Amino acid sequence: MFSIHPAGASCAASRFAGCVLSCLAASVLQAQTGLKIELVPETTAIVPGEAFRAGILIQPEPGWHTYWRQPGIVGVPTRMAWELPEGFSAGELEYPGPEAVLMFHIKAQGFKRDVLLQTRITAPGHLKPGETVTLRGRASWMCCGNICHPGTQILELKMPVASGAEPHERWAPVFERERETFERESSLWEVEAEENGMTATMKLRPAGAGARLFDGEAGTEGLRFFTEDGWINSDEEQTFTLTNDGALKVGLTRAEVFLGGGGPPERLHGVLRREGGWEMGQSWSCLRIAPKITRRDALKDLQTRR
């Protein structure tokens, strides 16, 4: 129920020793402790044979948070096990851009705010207008404040079947706002990455006139890298400095254990968040990156052989 990722087990074990029992004991309390959760629609109806969107709306109480799809070295992501009527199919949960959160002073990746995790559902063509369909699934999550509460709950949403659908007056704007926070790639920034022992370094350089440049060191405040696969330790300090040629240099620390399988990753997968955006005239803040990793130790071996 309570998860400590092996990637951070050795560095966080002493801080967690007194917390695990508290969290396990807390699990006997009501599953909704620390948050409200419900299933909501983007549209007013289901149209036979067409795709539509539904979402898990999570509203944490002040001081509580939930987790991103990759929580970092601690935490558990929110999941949904769908139990849909015959002929329906659902895609993966789509997470907005993450925020930095603290679990017992340990840095992780999640959401302190209200968050909508949406998914694309495809309806079968045999439905008849006038019918009512019940969408159902079991949501599971970890909600943390001073203590943690793992939770699970069956969520249901009844929707009418119709020949056409309109945006839901209340919920459609929420779906749209959340999509604006999704991470994006950009051709206006070039990214390279290098590994040296337990550290990793990224360099980002503007590659087009539309790139939003940094206004001195003050412009690096609030930057945060979020690991996509757990290769980077979410709890370690991150450094952000500007080089003389205008590049942004990001200093990171590797996780002690990588659970991605198949050996170390070839690319540094993650999201770099910057308030104010990465492109001129654009407000989106989460830049999706995956530069190929140059390994300095491997370069040294090659030079030695030569």
C-alpha cells in the first residue's frame, strides 16, 4: 500500500523509518481522507461509434497532495482500472504537467492543486439514442500530507446516448485548461545530456528566434526537472546556471537504482518546468525532453583504447 521506490531507499530510509507504520495505520481510515474524488464528463452525451473524454477530478484538501505518473523516489501514482460496458475501450490516463511536492521533507513529483486526469474513451456503434450508459472503474491513489493515506474507490458516471453531443457547461472548460498544462516538445530549443558517474548534466540552447530567452540568473528561478522514468533522483538538489554562450546548464543526480529495465537508459527522459513558458507568445510551461545521453566514462574508455 505504501511505496518507497528502491531508487531512493538508501538515502531516504532513515527519514522514513518512523513514517511507514503511521501510514499503514492510517490506511484503515476512510479512503477519501485528504481529498475528494469523482468521475466527470467533457461532453453532455455519448455518440454511438465516437470517442469522448471523461476524467478523474481530484481535489486535495489544503496541505495534502497526490502524485504524477512518475512520482519520483517516493509516492504512488493515481490509477484507474476501468470496468466499462461491452464494446467500450479506454486509453491511458493523461496527466497534466507535474509540480514539486514534499512527502515528509522528501521531494517528489505530484500535485498540490485540484487536478483532472483525463482519458479518451471510444463508444461502440451499436448504442441507441435514448439509452443511458454507466461508466465505472476503480480508482486508486496515494494522498499525503503530514502522513499518507492510500485510497481506493469505485467511481461511476451515468451518461445519456444521443445522436450529437455538446461541451459540458461546467466540465468542458476544466478539460481544456488541463490540456493547456500538458508537456510539449519544442523545436526552438536544443538539448544535450551527459552522464559522469552519479551525476548528469543537461544543456539547453535556444535554436530559433521564437525561443524565450533567460533574463540573467534571476530568470532561472522556479525551474524544475521532473524525471519521466526514475533515472534521476527527485529528492536531490538541482542546479541551474547560465553559461557565457547563453545556454542553460542543469545539474542533476542519478537515482541509486534504475527500475526501467534493460540497463541504463539511452536518453534522459523528463519534463523541464519553467513558469512563463519556453516560447515567445506561448504560456505553456512544461517542456518535454529526451536527449541522447553521452557517457563520459565510456568516452574515456574509448580514448584509452586509441
